[in-house]
Amino acid sequence: MPLLAAYTPPHWEVTHTDEIVQKVDFNKKVDLVGITANTAAAPHAYWIAAEYRKRGIKVVIGGPHATLMPDEVQDHADSVVVGEGELVWPKLLADFENGCLQSIYKSCEVPDLQNMPHPRWDLIKGRTYGKGVTIATRGCPFACEYCTIPQMYQRKMRYRPIADIVEELQHMPGKALIFWDDNIGANKVYAKELFKAIAPYKRWWTSQATSEVAFDDEFMELAAKSGCKALFLGWETISQNSLNSANKAHNQVGKYQEIIERFHYYGIAIQAGTVFGFDHDDRSIFRSTVEFYREIGLDSATISVLIPFPNTPLFRRLEAEGRILTKDWSKYNGKKDVVFQPALMSPEELLMGTEWAARQFYSIPSIIERMWKSKTGLWWNIIRNVGYHLALRNFGNIGFNPEEREVISTPSFTKEARW
């Protein structure tokens, strides 16, 4: 939203509300409200929109869910922005001023990221780290079955001029930097030039990439010298069959250990995106995943339940098979609900197994073992792991290993999730 605010004409006064740290003030006098929401937040976004609309205020909704489900979102907003908003936002505002706001705005082109303005960091309140976020690239060349990125960015990779990034970097506060890219290593030639250009500024940065960057020593060395402390890798699962069926065969489980060794050699940690619930996952997947991650000394993991986001190939397949349990989008959170019927276990076993695996992975013995093997960025890596441990402990002792429970029966498919 701060980036979109930068595309707003100067005669508009813009305010920004981040609900993580602020409450929405419905009584504040405004002319137009813009809301962005992912799928899990869509019902809440609809409620906010309704509150403003009943006060006679026009509402525009954009973001991931609006791009995936524009027809549905139209029922809750005066206008919907589909896809990337930079090119259509100024026209939308002009139409609003002229009293001819359209119901849907969708650009026929994608932004080329040239001359991208600085985000309106001055609008960010209460979250300093939000001012250290930028992008170098946008998009991803892959098309994984469960992923929303192809729908959002049409599989068209774009790259910002490196000089623009360097210029922006000089105005960003703090030392930490997050490149909010979907795949910063998609074009290694570009990435290497970027790393060379930002190295003199001695920032500590993180981003997201795919595993094959580990085998490009020049990429890894330049990333490390430029201040890279960690990369998020979408490993997803330790089941090669699951990866193959999800159209993610470029992940090779047999290389995971070598990948982590290469990362640690250059002093870069790995945060592995980990998802449970693929069709090849049985009740042993939770234990085997935790054991494997401990064995190879994985630094950290984001652990969640598989989410079949609407209008993705995964959602369409599961719906055709009668396995979607609910379309209550608030349950599409990947943490506290299962919204589809797994193939080889019950929904409850999937949810409880995921909870159990997260707590086992971030248990004190696991942290000690993994940090001893990693020896990478220990001064912040340990703190991060302990933070996860404490956060999980706040939710109590939830979850169980399905392997250790007697399975009486597998619930039949239903049309509404009960947990």
C-alpha cells in the first residue's frame, strides 16, 4: 500500500492504516477507501468495506484475493483492482474525481518497474521494519500447482534498474533490508550485478530464491559479501513424489543436504518453507520431516498446512474431486484450519500433525542440535529460533503425532470443516 500511495497524485491526501498496529477509524472523514487483502483476510475486508459503504463512502478492493476472485469481490466493493495496481491506480482516481468509477480495473500490460517511485514510508506507523522492505524483481518463472504467483504476475519476470535500487537504498532507514521478491535468483546475471552494487552499503538482507542458487558459487559468494544473512527456500516437503505431482520437480530432495552445506559454507542460513498435506503425505511425514531437518542442521522453517487457494490449479483439482470442505475463506490460513480432505489421513490428523511437527522442530533439544550443526549467524539464528519456541508455547501443548494414535476410521468427505 505505501508503494501504491506513491503513485497517487499529489493533490490527494493519503493516510494508511495497518491493522497489525492500528485500529480502523470509521468516523474519520475520507472520500475513498482502498483495501488490500489475501484470501484468509477477505471476510474481514468485506466487513470493513461494508462499514464504510453504509456511511456512503466508496470502497476499492485489490490484492491477492481480488485477483483470484474478482466476481465475488465485486459484491463487496464499488470497484475492484485485478492484478498489479500501479498502472491503473491513477486512472481509477481520475475516474472517481469525474464521477465515473468503473466496477473493475485490470491493466492490459504489466508494470515494467522502470522509474518506480519510493514507497511512502512516512505513512508506516509502529512498524519500523516495514520501512526496510523493497523489491528488485517481480514474478517467478515457475508454475507450481498450489501457487498464486502465476495468477498475480502472469509468469512475467521483471527487473528494476539496479541504479534505482541503489538510490532508494540510500534513503532507507536502519541496517536490515528485505527484498520482497518471489525469486531473487531467477536471473543470476542480474542478481550478481545487484549484489555487487549494494555491497558497499553493508546492509544485512534477506530474500527468497530457489534451491539451485546453492550450486552457483559466484552467486553465493557475492550474496554473502553483499550482506545476505538468510534466504527463504520453498522446499515444501521432503517427499519427491509430492514435489513432482505439484509441478515442482526442480526441487530435488536428494540434494537438500548438499544445499544446506553450501549455504552454511558461505555463512548464509536457510529458512525452509514447509507444507504438510500433499497427496503423497501419510501419517509418517511429520516425524520423518522433523528428523530429517534436525539431521541436516536446518536453520529455521515456516511450517504450515497446504492451502488450496481459490482458482489455483490445486483448488480446481480438489474441487473436481469433491475434496474442498469449505469456502469460508477465513479458514484458508494454513495454521489453524484444514479446508480440504487429505488423501492419506483425516483433516484432524493433518492439522494436529502439523502443530506437533512445529513444536518438535522448535523444541529446545532440536534448536540446540540444529544450531550446533549449522554454526551460521548464531547470534541472531538462536534468537530467532527461541522466538518461535516461545510463540508456539503461548498456544499450549497442541498437536500430536498421528503415527502414535490408533486410527479407528477416516472421516468421509463433508462440505464443512468442523475444526
